Amino acid sequence: MSVVTAFVALGSNLDDPSAHIRRAFEALAGLPTTRLVRRSSLYRNPPSGYRDQPDFVNAVAQIETRLGPRELLDQVLAIEQVHGRVRHAPNGPRTLDLDILLYGDRTVHEPGLTIPHPRMLERAFVLVPLAEIAPDAMLPGSGRAADLARTANAAGMIKLPEA
């Protein structure tokens, strides 16, 4: 398989979220036939959906990989498990959540895997860090990441200082 550029969203709101995100960047860099190209700043933001939980820390990673979409999903799910991810409720608290946002220009609709990520256009906590590292990334049928991030509702989002 040829090298594909992919983007992965990272989020955490339990047990030192910033540390989980930083370790997840390292884990992504260590995936087989994969290279971490860029990583965004960390952003703190209020939860969406289920609001009775701690604020989240979010980021986006750009990788180059030879893993196929399903293989990449299996690998990111394994990283979540290493970080103690337990799936209690949708949008509930979590130690680590990794979502494949884009995989080259491919569209994938399989059980448990939809690329582009179906809700990323609704999420400033995805669009803002994505635009930070890849402003010209094209979201199929929607436009450039930078343009979409400018119009996203980023109320309450705070860029965290570098550690």
C-alpha cells in the first residue's frame, strides 16, 4: 500500500488529560509503517452533549501511514485501550478518544468506520486544531479546514500553553 496522509483527532477529560494526549501522540508516532508529521497545540474546551463532566483537552495529529483505514482504526482503538478507555455512554467522560478524521481523499463507510468523520464539521474542537496544522486540508463537500474553523463556534475553547 502507498503512503497516505491521515488526520486523527485526540480527546481526553479524565486522569490528567494533557498527559494522555501527549502519550497518544507518541503512540501514533510508534505505529507500524506510520510517521507523525505534525501535531496541533492542545485545546481545553467545555464538553458538548453530556455536560456534567470535566472539560476536555483536544488536539489533532497528521500522520503518514501505509496502514489501511481498518488497520489504522484497529491500531487507534488499541491505543485507547492502553490508556484505559471504557465506553460507558456516548459523549461521556473518557481517558482517551481517538477518531480518524480524514484518510487521504478516501470515503469509507463500513460497520464501525466512517471517513470522513461524520461529525467533525459540528466540532470546533476538531476544526480549530486541524486548521492549525493543515489549513489547506480539504473536507470533502465542505471546503478548506481554515475556512471552516473560522466559522466554527469555538466559544469556551482555550489554547493551552506548551508544556
